[in-house]
Amino acid sequence: MPTLITRAIKAGARLTIKHNPKTPEGLVRHLRLTMGNPPVPPILPRGARVEKLDEDGLRGDWIRVKKPGQVILYLHGGGYVCGKPKTYHNLCSRLAVALDADVCLPAYRLAPEHAFPAAVDDATTAYELLLKKGWMPRQITVMGDSAGAGLALGMLLSLRDAGRPMPKCAVLYSPYADVTMASPSRRYNDASDAMLSYRMLEVGMAQYVQNGDYENPYASPVYGEYSGLPPLLMTVCEEEIFRDDTYRVAEKARAAGVEVVILSRPDTLHVWPVFVPVMPEAREDFQKTVRFIASAGR
């Protein structure tokens, strides 16, 4: 049984975000309007501060702590067409303090103005920036939610293929890892998903991948080969339309010998861990995220 606050958040998401757009332009306008601001006003814990990122052609935010011993690269969600780093200040500032970590939140280029692979290129630039600043791969965690989680996977596959060093682990909240619409949960969870609809993805896919190469593994990581990737922690709500993306990635990764941990919950919603600090389920799984990152690479 979901908590009262979770039921309220689900109802709010269904009312304000879930949509059946008639046109691609209408979808982009709707998402940028409804997902352009943090779901909870940012309240940074003691010991965390925000600085601007403006380097190597990247803009965005840093969450800083006084003596960081590691760094997190966080790629925001938003269907590849919207989203802002500030939406994640609550989550990322708490991760920073709990793990003594700086957090890099790049504002990667968005579709339709900047189609695939622009976002992958920007994510890769952000990762290389961390290496350039002296962070060792064993000190780097890659994180993302929804499209940002799919982007994180695509970036990792791209880095692996280029012979670049892997981070110590990756945390992927409800990854959007298939832009082909082939995953059965797109249909069978269309009604139960509190935030997203089949029609939103059907209209939005061509906004991101404009050349029709939907099965490119850097755009749809479910079609990738996972040997050499770091340990993965993934979350999935059993009622969301991205349900199958998590399990398909997990199957591929495990077959390649990659360690995979899945946090599955019924009766929550897409990317519920980002609703720290207000959602009890998010607070619980935040602690599991912290323990996973802290133990990775030991």
C-alpha cells in the first residue's frame, strides 16, 4: 500500500504531466511547461552549496561539498526534450553530503533543437571533464533518471566502445532505454502509469532521434552489448510504461557478466526516488542508493 504522500504525488502527476499530445510541438510545450521547475522547492542540507558549471562548452550546476572524496555525474530526465539541473538540487545535494561527493549536473542539449547524438556528446564531454580535473574512474559514479538514465547507458556504451575508462558504478532511475516503442509495457502499462502515456512516447521519439536510427544502442541501450560496463543499480515501478526497459537492460547486462541490482516497487510512480525529501519510499531507496555507491569498487 503506497503512503498518503505517494498517492497524492501520483494523483498530481496524472493530472498535470500525463498527456495525450496531438502534435510534437504540443508535446514539447507541455513538457517544458509542466517539468520546467522542481517538484519540491530546493532546500539544500548543511554542507552543500551550488556553483555554476560553465566549462568546455558545457553549462549547468555543480553541487559542492567542502572535502569531496568522489564525484557524481548526474544526467537529468525529461524525455530528451526538457528538464533542468535545478530540478535535482534536492536529491543531488543530499547525495553530496551523504557521500562526501561533488555532483556535476550538466544542462545537455535538448531535442528537437538538438537531435541525437547531441545529448550523448554532451554527456561524454562532461565525463571527460571530470577525468581532466583529476578524478580517477574509481572515484566517479554516473547517475540519471528516465531519459537521463537512458542517456547514461548510451554514454557508457559509447565510452566503452572508444576504449575509455569506466566509472566505478552507475545508478539508473527508471531508465528510458528503448525509443523504438517495442517494449510491451508501453502498451500494457499505459493506463496504470501515473506520469507518462504511450502517446507521449510515440510522438516524442522522433523529436530525439530524427534520422530514424531508433535501434542505435547509444539512443536505445536495450540493443547494446554490455561487456565491460560497471555495476548497475536500477529502479523500476511495476506500473510504469518503462518497466520492461529496466528488465531488458538487466538481462543484457547480466548475460555479459555485469553486476546488476534492481529496486522494484509497485504502487509508486516513474522515477520516485527523485521525490526526496517528501516521499517516504524515496527516502528509503535514497539510503539504498547511498549504500550501493559507497560499496562500489571496494
